[in-house]
Amino acid sequence: MDTSLAATTGWLLRGKDGRLTAYAPAAEGVLRWTETRPGGPEWSAPDLIPAPGILPYLCLAQGADGYVHMVGLRRKRLADGRTGTDVVYALQYQSGLAIRDWYPLGSPYPNDPALAEKIGLPSAVVDAEGSLHVFVRNAGGGVCGRSQVPSGKWNKWADFKGSGASGTVSASVTADGLMELLAPAADHIMRWEQREAGVKFERADDIPASAAPDSLTAERTGGNRLTHFWHDAGDRTVRAWRESDDTPSELGNGAGTGPVALLRTPVDGYDCTILAHRDAETGRPALAAYPSEEESSGVSWTLTGEPCVGAPALAIDARGRVVMAAFGTDGTLRVTRQKDESGLALEAWTRA
């Protein structure tokens, strides 16, 4: 497994048949582990989904239909010796089965390979109609996006403007199907939102915070609200922010790396937000939970398992248990599940 580029989370997904699948970028493709039955505990040996020329980075997006969209960046040598850069995606309809071919979406600079080579790594979301939307940091430090329409066709790349962005764009969807984009800059976080379904993005007020590049994620935490999470660019602690907040909240003193894995689920009958990240000091996965939208209640981080690479992921399995997964330093998939008892105690980690 190649983790030389930015880490991502959200790589552990449950298919329509209830089985979990883990995905990881690899040389010339994507590695995929799938539960042999819903709820596990056994997993299939990893199979390789070929993707020649794709960089060792993978963004995943899943819609209500359960289909999994894999999005990456492909570079190849052109006939004139320059490097061609394309955002590409592939679609998996069912857990563990073959996927459709990788489809090129090009870049915001179809006639300028030098500028195309400067775009950032892609992020993606699926809207309420099942259409895929992809976003990249452009060569000027702003954000560009390309959207699929319900018929399956694609609109042209759109420029949302902005400047000074670093790292990957964070894309999320509200419960009403409206998309929101965040992009970190030096001393603020740029933000775009949709006011109504089907309308163009509008620039919203910046968030007064400095986020570490490639660490932004979001979760629906109540009603039509999104809460955004990231690691502070200075002390690497986790921060949380909603549109109603004047300033971000600090969630405990656990410093981490990469993006924050998120999951909203009941724990002992209470609506909770569960977080996981890679601990900055030990490299081990760390877990935290608190009542959703009650950041003032305090958050404590608990280390678990052995050192990992990239970022951990969270999901709910077919039995309703919280599942935490991470990749060991040897590239193996490690998994732990919630015990069948009250609270959020986890079982011993196992190798898939």
C-alpha cells in the first residue's frame, strides 16, 4: 500500500448487501478488502482494482443507492513529452464485484498541461439525486469543480474563484442535499455553499481559523446542520465549527495528523459524534466521542491499537456496531469492533 500522498478517511464503506469494504491506494491501482459476510469477522484477501497511472491517493463517495465512486488523479506522458493530468473516477455497484472502467474527467486546464499539473488532489460527494461532484484546488489557489447531472452527462469545469488555498478541498452534503465546500488558507478557511438545490455555489463568510492542510472533514450533526472538523495548523488539536459558531471549539488536547474520521450514531441511547485520528506523538489510532453538538461537554482521546499509517476510518457494520479500521505500518488492514455491552468499549484489534 502506497501512502506517499495526502491521507484520506472515509475509506471504510458498507454496501447494499450490508458488507463492509475497505479501500486503499496502491501502485497502479486500488486494493480492496471485503467482509465475507455482513458483520464479519472474516475478510476476503485484498484484490487489486487496476488503475494504470493513478497517483497513490484515493477519494471515495457513496450515495443513498450504495454505489461507491472512486476518484483519483492520473498522470501520463503525452506525445510531446509533457505530462497530462486527469481527474478520473470508477464506479462500484456491488460489494466485491468488478467495477466499470476508469472514466476521465480532465482538468480545469484542458489546453495547458503545465497548469493542469498544478491542480490539487480531488475530493468528491454524491448529491441527493445520486450524481457525483468533484472538486480540486486550482493552479491559482482557488477551487474548481465539475458536476454530473441526473442523466449521467457532465457539465464543464466551473471556477468558484478564491485564492491562497492549500491542501485538498473538503466537500460535504447537508441532509437536504445541499453541498458545502471548505478550503484551508494561511490564516482562514474559505467556504462556499449552495442556497438551494441545483443552484451555483456562492462564497460564504470565511471561518476565522488556521487548519492543517488535508485535515478537513464534516458530519451531519443535527437537522440540516453540518459540523466541520480539522486539525489546527499550530498545535494539531482537533477543532469543530458550525455556521452558528463565532469561533471554533477545541476538542480535547490530543494532537493528530491527517483528516479526522467521523461517525454520528447513538451510544446507550444518546446521539453521539464519534471521532478518530492518528495520534501525532505515537502514530497510534485514537478515539473520542461526545454528545452531538455539545462540544462544551469536553472530549477525551483514548489511544488504541498499534501504530498505523494514513488515517483511520469509522463505520457501522450490519449488526449496528461501531467499527474502527486502520492500516498497520506493514500495510495490513487492522479492524476492531464495538463490544456487545454498554458504552463504546472496543474488542481486541484483528488483522483482516
